[in-house]
Amino acid sequence: MEGGDRVRRDSEREREFTEFVTARRAVLVRTATLLVSGDTAKAEDVVQTALIKLYLAWAKVRPETAEAYARKCVVNAATDEHRSLFRRREQVRAVLPEVAVDAHTGEDRVMLGLLATLRPSMRAAVVLRYVEGFSVAETAAAMGCTEGNVKSQSARGLQRLREILPAPLALR
């Protein structure tokens, strides 16, 4: 009977993970898109990498911390993607592939372009704090750093955005 219990527990964990991913994937992709400066294909890759790490740890993740853990996995995967020396590069081809429709509005493109000017740690702090609306503590947990680091990265990121933002749109 012991083997049957394990199979039921594994099945229950699979169901819980599937439900979590179904409910939270879109939010994770949105966050990842902002973290990788609007590259939706890269954001999808980042989320997929994060979900793999989450799945491997799922048995140890408490339900009340699952979302925070997933968010941290996304931030780490986005940072790792940026740091990787062996990132995939686009290949020049004689025949152009089909072109996807750009789903970003003009305002989205401006915001993504501005965020792209920030270093990854500044971008993560600004996105999590001011776009996603997380507290300093939640942002620090997601970034795996101190609250003081979040405050300084956020302040520097906002200052950088104020310097480059067109005057009529300047942040207050």
C-alpha cells in the first residue's frame, strides 16, 4: 500500500503544480517580458526555465510561498540569461522567417526601450517595485538581495529613467 500512497501524493503534487502554472503563468511572462526589455520570445524562455526549476523543487515549496518562489526563479533566470556568455544569437538566413505581429503598443515600446537602458539589477528593482507593485521586502526576496540594495537600485534606476525620459513624460 505504501507505493500506492506515494503515487497518489505524486499525482496530487502534479495537479497542484499544473493548477499553479495555469493560474500564474501569464503574470510570470509579463514580469519576465519587462525584465528582458520586451523580448517576448526570451521572456517565454525565461519563464520556461523558471518553471522547470520550480517543478524540481515543488515538493519542498510551501503553498503560501509558491508565488514568491516562482517570482524569484523568474528574476534569477532573467539575470542568468543576461549574464550568459553563450546566449543564443540570431542567425542570418537567406530566407526570412514568418514575422510575428508586434503585440506591444506605442507606450509599451517606449517603456520597454527605457527599461532596456537600465542594468539588469536596476531593471529588476524598478519592474518589481513600480510596475508589479511589490514592497521593498518582497522585491528583496525575489532578487535575493538586501532591502538596502533594492532601495539603492530602485533609486538609481528611477534617476536614470528621469535623465533619459522626454520632459513631458518625466517621472514625478
